[in-house]
Amino acid sequence: MDSFSSDFGGSGSGKLDPGLIMEQVKVQIAVANAQELLQRMTDKCFRKCIGKPGGSLDNSEQKCIAMCMDRYMDAWNTVSRAYNSRLQRERANM
């Protein structure tokens, strides 16, 4: 069995399961989105909270990072819910 068919649920007979492929693509997209979210959050909170990088974080930097990440996730969740709600309304109107 070649790696392509094994990666996409094929049995080596040349037949691929479209449903399985779609699920795997959805998982890959979700992972990529989560990685991008984490990278953006890390970049923004680091720039906001760490004035002078050193060997460790002091208490104020730790608190700032924690609060920044909490706010970032809250904002992302709010936007995500609003976006999904709008998509559902748009689909219902089609």
C-alpha cells in the first residue's frame, strides 16, 4: 500500500473514501487554525507583557501574560460564536 492511500484511508485498490478524506482535511484545518491562534496570541502577549526578556518571568509578567491570554481567548471565542451564528443564518436563508 502506498503512503497516499494509507494516509487517506485507501486500501491500495485505488478507491478512496471521500467522507474519510473530508474528515481528515477538517482535522488538519482545525489543527492549523489552533496553531495560528496560539502563535498570534503568544506574539501579541509577549510584546505587550515582556519589556526586557530574561531567564525567567517575574510575578507581574506572569500575571500580565495570563490575563492577556485569557482576554485574547475570550475575544476569539466571542468573535467565533458571532461568525458561526452569522454563517448559520446565511445558510438558513439560502
